[in-house]
Amino acid sequence: MNYIWVSLIIISIITGIITGRLDEVVFSMLDSARKAVEICLGLIGVMAFWLGIMKIAQEAGIIKKFAKFISPVMRKIFNEAEEDSPAISDIALNFSANAFGLANAATPFGIKAMEELQKENKGDKETATNSMCVLLAMNTAGFQLIPSGVLAILLSQGSINPTEIILPAFVVTLITFISAIMIAKALERVYR
């Protein structure tokens, strides 16, 4: 990937020299670097805010209650998991964090859920179980109730109404989330 970026930069500079617009190329590079820093700073603020809210919700037991609320659904989706599997609560916590747009906070729960599912893997330890594949599909689809990362980018770029993205993001991520689960479940019948 580094070769691609270096190649793009070199091609841009050469093209700028040939066309006599090197000053515009340099200005665009510097302006893009400035915007990247502004976006990152905006993301840090929003992520710190949401991670703080998530930590408060976790300490107050709201996340666990939400996880318990969705656990019956998770048990149906992850029907291969053992009845008292700790993976189910980790999966529910992973889903909850992703739903609130906190992919960074969801990662440890997802890793822990995968480790628990691997412990329950009675087959070849080098091959993922159907439950592992479904979890991967769920995380890849990335269902979000609140797209905090996108909101942060829109806010940092001066969007007048950044919350307009919430409903479309919800609809799109819900469709991809359900589709990912359905496809993973359909493929588990094909590849036994």
C-alpha cells in the first residue's frame, strides 16, 4: 500500500511539473494534510465523548441490560454456541458497542467472543466455526444506531445539519447487517 501512495505522490509532482501547475499540487497536498489533522481532532473529541458515555452506561449497567435484552436473539443466531456460553454475552456487548458507533470499544468484546467460540470449537481448530463466521459477518456489516464517527467528520467539516445522516445510516446498516447474517446462515448450510 505504501508503494501505491508514494507512486501517486510522485506522479502528481511529475504531472504538476509537466503542466506548470506544481504550485497547485503542493498547495493541495498541504491543504489536504491540514484538513486531515482537523478531522482527526474532531474525531478525537467525539470519540472521547461517546467512549465516556459508553463507560458511564457500562458502569451504570445499561450496556449489560441491553446485552441481556438482545441475548435471546443472539442465542438464536448463534445456535451452535453452548447453552451457558460466555461468548453470547460478549457477542451482545460487541453488538451493543457497534450499534452505538463505538467500533474501537467493540473490538475487545469481539476478540473475547471469538476466543470463547474457539474454546467451544469441537472440530478442526484451524477452521472457523459457523458461529465465528456469523460473528465476523455481523462485525463487517457494522450495524449502527448512532454513526458517531460520521457525525464527527461532518461536524469537523462544518456541516449545517450533521444529524441528517442518522436515519439513512440506520436503514443502510440494518439492511447490510440482516443481509450479512442471512448470507452467513445460508452459506453454513452449503459448506458443512
